Amino acid sequence: MQQIFATPKDDKSNPYSTVNAAPKGQFCKPYSSQELRNGTMRFDLLKANAGLTVVGLKFGREVEALWRQYLRGGTGKRLEITKDKYPTVYQSFVNAKANESVASLICSNIAVRMSLGEIAKKGGVFDIQKLVPADELREFVSMLRYSKKDGAAGNLAGNFTSGSDFGKDTRSVTGKAHIKFLTNKSVQIKLVLNITVNDAIDLCPGQPGDKDEQLLTVPLSRLEKSGMAGDIGFSVSYPYTYTELKKL
């Protein structure tokens, strides 16, 4: 049987590309010649299409549409997830619990450094990059991991310890800290942040998930590894404001 679908992007210089993804059991395992002849791939395609209907019911039609685009071969350029084009997905990132966790860590870091005299105790508006050491800020940003409870954001982005044909997944946080002293020992820190996520809808390399998730991730991953499905890189940038009172 002749293969009529595309082959994965042969970018061996990219450790996160599909072609470099090692199989984990059936997950990300390419089809053998026998499987192509006996219809295993066609059956997986039917399972994938049925499973994505369930994804749509659970995470919304925008998420389903993105995964169906993945199943059709992906995209050559990163998609911009904006409030106008993908309102449900965009809002899930804005509402994600991880935002609050990271912002709280930044506020705590600023307050502690003020207490130690590493930052001048004065009010005003400051770039967070000038208040928080770069290595510590990177560590906080690394905690921007979206969970299943975050809905669409958790489904599409999740952790970012891997990458895709578009390269390594990244997160960045920029913005201002509005500092107002209420007393000599009490300060209000208001963060006005911009959070940017570069990620991708892809499975290889990645994790297969739990037993139930594998009913869909395994056939999808095999279709990706064999070149029928393809990565969809995306970028989302959103504002986040957070206020906390700290004692020095």
C-alpha cells in the first residue's frame, strides 16, 4: 500500500521535532508496513475523529477545531490566540490559577528584598526586571504550568518542559510593579503584567497521559509520528493584574 500522506518534518537538529521523538510503547510509534496494509492507521483515524468530538464537549469547540487542524496536518506558522479569534481559549489563559501563583511569588520576592535592604523602600512604578533578579524571575516563570482545571489552557499548553517542530516551548513575564507604602512596615504591591506563552499542539515528544487519555493520545501520536497529523504552534499574550499587601 502506498503512503499518500506527508512525512514528518525531518529536522534532526531540533531535539523537540516529531522525527526525533522516541516511541513509548504504542505512543508515538510509527506504523509498520503490515499495519498500513491491514488498516490499523485508518482505524486509528476513525478513533481520533470520534475522540476529538469528546474533546470538544469537554473543552469547547475552539479547542476541538484546533485539534482537528492538527489532525489535518498542522500549520506552517504559529497561530496567534487572540481575544477576538479564540475568545474561550484566550480567557482560559487569563483565568488560569498559575497566573496568581507566579504573581504572588514575585510580590513575596520584592517584599523580602525590601526587608533585607536590597531594594530601596520607596513608592513608585518600577519594571519587575529591575526589582527581581533575572535567575529568580526565570524560576518563577517556569511555574507557569497550566493544569486540567484550567480548561482549554491546560489541554493545549499544560507543562512546557518539552517542545515541538516549532522549537522549545517558552513562557515570559514582563510588566510593572506599582508600590505604595501604607505604613513604614506595610506595603501594597500591585503587579500589572503581560504574560506570553509560546507552545504547540503536539504529542511527539510528550507524555501519553493516564489510561483514559491514552484512548485518544495513542492513535493521535501514531498519526503524528507517521506524518498524517502535524504540530500547530501557537502564541498567546495576555494581561494580568494582581495586588497583594505585604508586611516588611
